Amino acid sequence: MPAATRLISTFLICAGSACLDAAPASPDQLILGERLVYTLDWDRAGTELAPGGGWRAANALGFEFELSQGYLTTNRMELLPCDWGEDRDGGVLDIVSEALGWLTGKRALAGHGEDAPNPTRVLNFAEPLHAARALAYSTHETEPVAYCQFSFASARADVATVDKPEDPSISGQSLRMIGRWRAGSQAAWQVFDWSTPLPRGAFYTLRFDQPDLAARDDLVEVTVRRPLAFLFDALDPQLDSPQVLANKALANLVNGLRVELRTAGAAWRTDGPI
């Protein structure tokens, strides 16, 4: 771009106010504002409403699925400080042990003393998959700490799980899905009821995406988005057992989860699990 053109572009961007950098440098750390709000949302691409309620999707193996009822138990999600996992030793085994405790939900459930308080943490709630609606959580007060990762873990529902349904029961389950499937549009429908008690979780690296001058300095907006149809990706009900199918569906959800974050004039996002 010629120098004169660059000068005109800079003037137009800065006109009417104190001139700031037109293209601010990418921040190397995510520092939160004063308040944080989570929104849990779904990407409905590849799905359609089912006639009897719930929704319908097909996968690349040629199977069609209708989900009439389903619940996901989120044991824990939070933004992790950049020094998360560090301690006096800082060895690989210590970090692996901490990560395994987090992913299995043991730390959250047992309340270990070394599990430092985190103002971004949300614990133990059940979410209806068949409704798949956006859910906003109450505002959290945050601290000026550098954050590097987002983390999510699903683990079995227990007495502390909020919004747990009585029917169908999900006690002791990380995921339960009820509906029907068929092998192609001409095949007969088969009912299914798949559930798993196994935990599943992952860590996702936060990275700067782009400047966001519309974002409010004092409010951090975190959108946790999951691809709904991806729950059934590569599922073969003719080949696998019900629990294997539920385990795969939960893995699909964790692998497909992405986070979009807006704070203090910048947008951040995650890619796939680490």
C-alpha cells in the first residue's frame, strides 16, 4: 500500500477521537475484566427438528438419529491460569496427576485443599440435549490474572448436580441419550437408550483472535459452543454396544467443543483439545 494511502486510512480510522493504533499488537496474555458471563450454546448445523420433539441428524455412515430426550452432566468448566499445574516440584508426574484428577472430577468432588479457588469455575450441572437451547449463567467476579487455557470435564451426576431430571434418571451418568435410529431412510426405526458413567474432559488453548473494539472493558463474555450433530459422528449402532456408543458420543462432544471469548477490546478463541 502506498504511503499516502496508509496515511489517509489511518486518519479515517482515528478521525473524531484521539488517534490510536489502527492495528493494535496482539496481546500475549489474556487478562480478565471485572465480571464474567458464560453462555452455553449449540451449533445446530446438520440438524432439524424431529416431528415428535427433539431433533434429527444423520452421520457419514448413513445412519439417521432422532434424539427425543438426553442430558449431559458437566462436572466442571473454567478458565485456567497460565501457571496452572505448577507447584514446588513442577515435575511431569505432578502435572499429569493434577490433570487426571481434574478430568475425572476427583478434585472437584473431593474438594482437595491444593485445588486453588478460581472465580471462573462453574460446577456440576445437567443440561438438556433434546432442547439444545442457549443457557446463560450468572455473572462471576474475576481477578486480574493471566489465563492461558479453558477446560471442560463431564462426570457422573450425583446429589450435588443442579437441574438433574427425575425422569429419565441420569444419576451416576455423565451422558444419557434416548431416541431412535435407522440405517437409511428406507429402514425401520430402532429405539435406543445409551448412557455412560465414564468421565471425559479436555484442555483447550486460548489464543488471540482479533481486536474487538465493541467489547466492554469490565465484562468478559465467554461462549461455549458445541456442534450438535457431531454427537453422532462415526456412531454405528449395528456394530457397537450401547455404552461404547455413549462413550463415543461424549468424546465427540468434548472434541467438538470450542470457546469464543470477548474481553477488553479483544476476541480470543480455542481450537481443538490439547
